[in-house]
Amino acid sequence: MARIRLMEDEELSPEVLERVRATEAAGADASVLRAVAHLPEMFDRYFEFYYPAHQGGCVEADLKELVRLKIARL
């Protein structure tokens, strides 16, 4: 199974590190941030898509997150 290495704090750009720390301080998982940080040119564009898709729609964000975690586990 392919795995993406999660970048460590010292490898992250200052902007990404700030977002990672804010996410972790809020008690959320910053793994996606650390994984997407491998492609800095794609980082902002990914989250411009992801957050509206995750927060919007007719399915609650909490349920979407549970589904995402289940899929990741599988």
C-alpha cells in the first residue's frame, strides 16, 4: 500500500506550519495538511476546493469526516 510521508514541522513553509499548528491547537488532525505540503503549488488550491465541499452540501461535515476516516482506515 502506498503511503505519503507526513512532513515534519521543520520541513514546512512558515505559512503551512502556521495552519498546521492552528489545526492541531483546535484538536483536529493535521495529517492532510502535512501530506499535501509536499506540493506547495497545489496546497492552497486543494483547500479552496476541500473546505467548501466539506462544509457545504446536504450531508453534515461531521458525518463526512467519519466517512473520510473510515475510508482512510480501509
